[in-house]
Amino acid sequence: MQETYVDIMIQSLNKKLQVLDQIIEINQTQKASLEDAKAEIEQFDKTVEAKAQLIEQMQQLDSGFEKLYDRVKEELQSNREGYAQQIQTMQSCIRRITDKSMEIQAQEARNHDLMVRKFAYVKETAKNVRTNSKIASQYYKNMMKLNYVDPQFMDNKK
């Protein structure tokens, strides 16, 4: 029975690796959309939503793994030799999970910097549009006044 729990824990770790791979792919998609000046914001929003779902799935996997570990921890510690192969497999999975987590953190930092730059660019562009429309409006008003002669009062008395 304990062996079944250990196998389920290994499956959980493998599933976590798959989810981390999906998050890495989504981060790459986010990077591409942030670097593309013509990319739509909806595309970026979709990647954020997909990543949020994957993070929720990761939390569920972590919770399930911890519950299983609590059930078999005493057996694993008292019978390390009997579970040596499964323990090595779990350690290997945990190392790969840690490596992928570090890679994701680096991607997140790069994407954050790209996002800050893109938002600054969008803000600057919006500012330029407002300034240009204001200048065009003032030019139009000034041009309308060129052919307009102010009312004048003429004194006909001599």
C-alpha cells in the first residue's frame, strides 16, 4: 500500500514537471508579444490567464504531494533501503523541478523588464498623440482667424 503512495508521489512530480514546461512555453510567448510592437494586448492577457490556471494546478499538485508525503514519511524514513530506487527518482524529479523553477524566475524577471519598457513606450506614445492633436487643434483655430477681420468702428464725422 505504501508503495502505491510513493508511485503516486512520483507521478505527481512528473506532472509538475509537465506543468512547469507549459509555464516556460507561455513565458516565451509572453516575451514574444512584449517584444512585438504590433502585438495586441488581448494576446498578452490570454497568456496571463493561461499561466494563472497552470499556477493553480501547481498549487493543487503541491498540496496533494504534501498530503501523500505525510502519510508515508515514517515508512520512507524507517525503510530507506526498500524504497531507495523510488527515493532517487523523486530526488531527481525535485532537482529538475528546482532547475525549471529557477529558469521560470529568470524568464519572469526578463518579461517584467520588457513589460515596464513597453508600458513606458505606450504611455509616451499616448502623450505624443495628445500633444499632436492639441497642436493641430490650435493650428486650425489660428487658420480660421486669418480671414476674419475684427469689427471696426468708423467715424464718419469730419
